[in-house]
Amino acid sequence: MAADRAGGEAAVSGAGRIAAGALAAAAAGPAIAALVPPGVLLSLLAQACIYAILALSVGVLARQNGMVSFGHAAMFGAGAYLAGIGLGAPGLLPAEAALPLAVLAMAAVCFGLGLIVVRVHGIAFAMLTLALGQACFEAANKARGVTGGADGLTVALPREIFGLPAATFQRAEGMFLIAWLAMVALAALAALLARSRFGLLTEAIRENEERARFLGYGTVLPRAAVFALSGGIAAAGGVLYVLYNGFVSPETVHWSVSGSALIMALLGGTRTVWGPLAGAAVYFLLREQLVEVTERWLGLLGILLVLVMVFLPDGLSGLPRRLRRRHGAEA
């Protein structure tokens, strides 16, 4: 009884810290927007926040299920397409319903798909997600009547969405704040999941699935639920993408987008919730600088990733822990 009470108090305390951290991070968004003048840099930050949500989805899957996906661009792009199609049919659904439904529909599809794919592990899972992602890419190219094919889908936004003028979503300063707040909220959700009993169960399954089964826990449903959550987060990023750009094309679903998201997650580290977010920020800022220097910027970024993986196996988010350990050893 005392142990349960202590565990409950610890959970409440952890949730309080997460809430406080989320509120502080949310408050930092307007401060950053005020310091950065409107222009290229703010547009870059808005895009970084959108893709950070995609990287977060990859990180959730890696941290909770121990799985590496090469197909998350399919969920990101499908969310964008579903939102774009919903916005293109204003008589069918209001935008306030079409956008959440795009995320929920993608999460539901991922749950059904997860019941099958999470039974596969390791490199086989990664290759399976790559195959599924490329199947979505081909479908987006071929279904011209729905997706616009290779020409893409142009989306006309309604006058107002959630009470905000449509122009707010297509200006860098507006989308940066919206994407920042969405990113913080989704990161807080992922952190709460990690601290919950469900999160601890999925981590136990990740560490030793056979032992979890021996203890009487089902393993497929929890892993499929994590896959669904990861897909829903990726779809939320896709919804923001189409709101900002007013356009989505098959290139959004391409495996290279999945590869970029995986690089962001690995660069920042998947052991912490905020690692992929930091990795996305570093990726976008470095890419912008390297593109000015050389056409082979991707090779230089790859070398940086190798160095990070060798010297910081936990990614950039593992650096504070390593510095604390070194400081403690010296003391």
C-alpha cells in the first residue's frame, strides 16, 4: 500500500514537472518570435518546428518500442493529404472537424497496420516500413484524381480556421507560434506517456518481450498502440505542413523525408523526449549554413551524424548527462 502511494505521488510529481516545463517552453515561443525579425530565418524556424514534430514521432517509436522506421514520411504526407482533401471539400466538413479527423484517421490506420507490422523486429521492421512508405509514394503519384499526382494538390484554405484568419497559418510569424505550441503540447504528451504505467509497460516489452509475455502481458496491442500514437503525431505535423504551404505533393511522402526525420531523431537522441526536437533544430540550422558552402552538404551532415553516434551514442541530448558524470568524477 505504501509503495503504491509513493509510486502515485511520484507520478503526480513527474506530471507536475512536465506541465511546468511545457508551460515554460510554450512561453518561450512568443519570446523567440519577438527576437527574430520576420523573414527567412523565422520561416526556417517554422519549418523546423513542423519537421521536429515528425522527428518526435520517430523518437516516440524508437524510445517506447525500440523500432526504427524508414516510412514515417508516409504518415506525415498522408496527414497532409487527408487535411488538404478535407479542406478542399468545405461543404462536407468544416475545417475545425477536418483537421483533427485527418490525425485521428491516420492514427486509426496505423493501429490496424501496427497489429501486423510490430510482430516484425529489427532491420526487417525498418525494411517493411520503407516498403510501405514507398507504396504510399507510388499511390500518391498514381491517384491523380485525388492527390493531383506528380503535380501535387493545391489547397485553398477557408477564411477562418479555429477563429484565426487563414493568412495567420501561411505567414512565418503565425505558423511559427502555432507549430511551436503544437510541438510543445505533443512533446508533453509523449513525456506523460513515457512516465505512465502504459509507457513503463512498453519499455519493459522493448527490453525483453519474452519476459513480458511470461508475466502475463500481451505485447502486440501495446506496441500497436505506440505505433498508432507515433503515426498520429507524424500526421499532426503533416496537417501543419499543408496549412503553411497550401500545397502537398508526393515528394512529401518520399523515403528521403523519412531519412531526414530519422537523422534528426538520431542526431538529437531518442532516449529523451526533447532529443529529436533539438536534433531537428540543429539539422535545419546546419543545413542552411552548409548549403551556402557546398552542394555536398548532405555528405558533411552524414559525417557529423557518424561523429555524434561514435562520441555521443545517446545523441546531443546525452551531452548534459555525460558532462555531469565527468564533473562528478573530477570532483
